[in-house]
Amino acid sequence: MAQAPAATTIAQDFEEQFPASLELHNRSRTIIPGGITHDGRHLRPFPVAVERAQGAYKWDLDGHRLIDYSVGHGSLLLGHNDPDVTKAVADQLQRGTHFGAGHGGEVLWAEQIRKLIPSAEQVKFTSSGTEATMLAIRLARAATTKSTILKFEGHFHGWNDYVLKGEKPPFEAAVSPGIPDAVLNTVVVLPANDLDAVEARLAEGDVAAVIVEPSGGSWSMLPLDGGFLERLRELTTEHDSLLIFDEVITGFRWAPGGAQATLGIPPDLTTLAKVVAGGLPGGAVVGRNEIMQLLAFKDDPVWNTQRKVRHPGTFNANPLSAAAGLACLAKCADGSVQTYCDRLAARLRTGLNQAIAGRGVPAFAYGDSSVFHIVLGERCSNHVAGDLRQPEGVPTSRLKAAAGPLAGPLQIGMLLEGVDVFNSGGMLSVTHTDADVDQTIGAFDRVLGRLQDEGQLVAG
Ligand code: PMP
């Protein structure tokens, strides 16, 4: 009897169905290193290129409609092309894109941020989250006249020289070439949740600031123990160190006032980006008056040349970003956007875990607020066919490795189903619907089945 032809694999189908993306990638690689412009967009065999986007969807070069869970790397809480944000940007375009001068938009934008973020007494704009953490660190060092920065394993704070250390496992070893040892030696990385280690290190007296993602590292991939941040606040105060909340992800997404509003913990400085600029480039450092005033000129030449913290930047508070940010934050101010996104994300996490339980495969989905993470090939001890905030029994390094070798196959499998998950997870926007979530859960179940069929994921 003739044998049935072997079914095609996920990888084979992917190459066949995204030819225009493959062609562009091959061209791109000859001019852009690796063919990608953000390390997070690395995907084997090649990433998908997008032509346009609207609401919760984007369309790739081959015309597939994809449900988008990367939402502008988290910046598009209102989805693609929100009409009010788009109009604000279009109106500003008519008036000019750069004045090389202060403008009303930046003041309105700063006032709106101060209204929302509890600890924001003053606001200084940057062009990105990476610049925001760099400026916050400089301010902390200037304010305390100490030089060491303490950060936590797996916490991501952008790509500047001070914050990359300890971001990826193996936490002690992995760091980018090109960062001088002298710089690396000013940064101490500790495991999160180890308050004894934090206390002992702070007691040495040289720590300018502790910087932390208040969601837990990597947008809640590495949840924090209850009480950790409260104690961190006490310890930093006791030891004359500053506490920096990196709210680049959590700002305006966790709540209109960010994670600090939900937690009721005031940091000294907060870094913002993504949602703050409504999907355009931009970031900010906000915080206590006395620290922020280190950025201000005075009628004192000695202060201005020796004590003032320097901070230029061609695109700081760019008028287009200010217009987008202001329009976006006005729509995120009453909490209804966040409530909607949180409910939908909880439903998605629940559905993903039900699919996992149904197939009996080692995997789990979890997350906080409006984000979700998927880990394949691991079991957590508290898995439920429902919503899961904090997986137990999996070491931090394994969580951070996320789905590990299966992350790529999952991502391309989901793309074949019309869903773009970003690094084995994603974020929701107010434009996602229950129907999108249902489609995503169905797609995920089928991809799990394919991974089982291919022997990549084994039940039991
Ligand atoms: N901090 C956190 C918590 C982030 O998630 C990111 C970006 N994903 C950054 C800082 C860096 O922001 P940007 O990419 O705008 O430089």
C-alpha cells in the first residue's frame, strides 16, 4: 500500500508561506547586520516583515493578517493608529516637527504625566527608555555622590553600558563585548527576592541607587515575592541609596499611575518610555524635586560647570512625540483602558493554560496585568487550567530562558496561524477583542499539536 506523504513541518510551511518576507530579509542582511534592527526581532529561519497595521492587527508583505501581541514593543496600549493619537500627530506635523526650542506641547505632556504618576514631582524627557535609565543613573550618582548601581538578575533596563550586566542567563557571565571592565565594575547584580544579600550590599555604603522593574524582571517574566519592593524601599532609605523604578513597561499599563500606584510604593526616580509617548519615540525620567533640580541651571557658574547634571539630546520632548504622548495619556487616565486589557489578558492566559492542560504537555502560561508569557518544555509545580500569575518550582534562569529552544518554533507556528507573539509572549491593547483572544487560544492549541506531532513537545 502506498504510504501517505509525510505532512510538512512548521518550518517548511513557514518558508513557503512568507516568501516576500524571506526575500526582503535576504536583501536586508546585505546592508543591515543580521537583517534586523532590534535584537529582539531575531527569528529563525527569518523574521516576518510588516507593511501596515491597524488596531490589533498588522499585515505582512505576503498579505497575511496577524493578530499583533507585540504592539510596538509594548508602546501601543491603544493599538495601532488610535484615531486621537493619529490626529494629534497629523495636526502637529502641519505646525512643525522640531523647533529647537521649548514648546507648549512638552509642558502639557509633563503636566499630564505628573497628574498620573504619584512620585512625579518633576519631569525630564529623553528619546528612549535606554536614555531614561542612563539619565536616572547619572542623577542618582550625582545626588548621592556614590558610584555603585545595584540591579537584579534578569531585569531589563535597555542597552546602555550600565544596565546590560546580568540581564540574560548565565547571569554572572553573559554580557556584551564592548563594555569596559571599569564600567562593569560599578554595577552589582544580585538575585531578586534575596533581601539579605541586598541589605548586606547596601551596608557597604557605596550604592547610589537600586534599579528594579517593579513588575518583576522582563515585564513580569520573573515575578517578585510579595513584600520585596516594600522592603527595598525601606532598605534604600536606611542606607542613603535611591530607589529607581524602571516603569518603561509598567508605566500607564499596570495602572494610569504605573506599578507604583498599584503597589503604593513611591520610588525616588522613575523611568518611563513606550506608552508615555503614545507609540512614537520618547521617554522620561520623573521623580523627586530635589533630585530633578540637579538638571536645572542656576545663576552660579560653579554650579553650572561642576554640579549641574548635563543632559542635552536633539529629540528630547520632540513635538510629534509630545502630541502623541499627550493624546495617548489623556485616554489612559481613568483606568478603563487598563481594566479592559487586564481582563482580556487574564482570559487569554486562562485559555492558553487550558489548552496546555488538555494536551498534557510540559508548558505553562502566566503573567501580570495585560501581559502574558508562555514557557514550553518545562513544568511549574502550581500549573492550573486557569490564570497563573506566579509559576512555582522553576528556577529564575529557566524562566528567563523562556521557551528556550521551542520559542522559535512556537513563534513561527503562531505566525502560520495569523498570530504574532513576541518572544514567547506578548501584550494586549484596548483594540484586542474577545474574538481575537479566542482565535489565539485555538491557534495555540493547534501549534501545540503540531509541536507534539513533530516530536518537539512530548506529553506526559
Ligand atoms: N526598561 C525596560 C523595563 C524595558 O522593557 C525597555 C525596553 N523594552 C527599556 C528599559 C529600554 O527602552 P528602549 O527600548 O526605549 O530604549
